[in-house]
Amino acid sequence: MTANWIVTILGIIVSILGYYLTPNAWGYGILGFGIAHILLGIIDMFRRPSSVR
């Protein structure tokens, strides 16, 4: 669960960086990369943990 929070928080930081660079093409790519990490971190929080044998 801690790793999910780290991915989500880093995604927020990267998204903010990308937002400030948005007039540039690199800014849109960085913003999308950050948003993808936010979504993946949140989705992974709701995933059922796999059972270890």
C-alpha cells in the first residue's frame, strides 16, 4: 500500500511540473505521464492482494 501512495504522490508532482510546461510539447507529455501514474497508483490501491502460498 505504501508503494501505491508513493507512485500517486510522484504522479502528482510530475503532473504539476508538466502543467507548468504545457505550452511546450514536452509539457503535455510530462503531464500525461504524471496523470497516468496517478491513475495507476489509485487503481492499484483497490486491487485485491494475491494470495501467497
